[in-house]
Amino acid sequence: MDIHGVLKMVGGIGVLVLFVPMAVEVLKRGGAGQSFATWILWATLDSILTVSTLQQHGNFLLPLGFALGGWVLTGLLLVKGRFAWGRLDSAILVFVFGCLAGWKLGGARTAIISATLAICLAGLPGLMELWRHPQRAVGNIWAGYVLANGLAFLGGTAMTVEERFAPAMFAAFAMLMFIASRKRITTQCQPGIIG
């Protein structure tokens, strides 16, 4: 196995390992704040990305790590009875159908692009929440995702959609999450109040 293969493997395994803290939290807290519906939809998007990347003979280990981790969390949340459906879930469901339509009409390459973008768009509410309420511990996990995605990007053998698009987009998104987790919370004094 060459260096590219090693980097792809380390990136994919690294992403999967980063699901362990989330799985532990689900087990400890009963899945509070998490939803089976959201995770099954995210796991579906990751699976679309994995299979379409495999069809294109691309860098599939990274999305495979995300898909496996997503399916594990989905199972844990199902066991914990954490089913809720919200507006985010409706949006992600539209993304899933859009990716499947793109795959059918435009082929695997289109599915890679649409699934990658859908996954990032589905993560925007989490980014906004982390921006409003920074959490350093959560940021540490996102730093791990930056590293794993960066290694998978470097593992790509060519500058193509199949090899580097998803790792590049995911690394950039993970970096935004990390930055949001480190944002300083500033309090503003109200006029007339000394503080």
C-alpha cells in the first residue's frame, strides 16, 4: 500500500473513531438532544456518498467511516427511543431525495457533489448553535475531524471530485465548527449599569 492508501485509511478510521465519544454520550445521557430521525437521514446521505464514490473508484474510505458511524448512532438512538421529527429533518429528507434524483439523472459524480453539499448544508444549524453557545470539548472533536478529513484529502491521488471534493469540503466545514467552538463570549454592559 502506498502513502495515498495509508492516508485514506487513516482518515477513514480516524473519522470512525471520532464517533466513539458521541456514542458514549448517547449511552450515558440516553441520547438527550439527539434524534434517530436526524441520524438515519445523515447516515443515508453518507451512504449515498460512499456508494457513488465507490462507483467512481474514488476516495471512499472517509465517507464510509462517516456512514458506519452514523448507522451506529442511528441504532443506539433507536434503542434509546429518541425519535423526534423537526424542520431540520424535513430539510435533510429533501436533500436525500434531491441526491437520489441527482444520482439517477446525472450519475455517480453528480451524487458525490450533491451528497457532499447536502451533508454540509444539513450541518449548518449545528454550526449556528455552536457559534451561539461555544463548547471547547465539542470543538476538540471537530479538531479531530479537521485532521481526519485533511489526511483523507492528502490521500487523494488526483485533484478530482472523486478523490478530493468530499474531504476538502468536510475539512473546511469541520474547521468552521472548530472555530465556532473557540469563539469568545462577550457580554455587553447595558447603558447605566456598571459591570
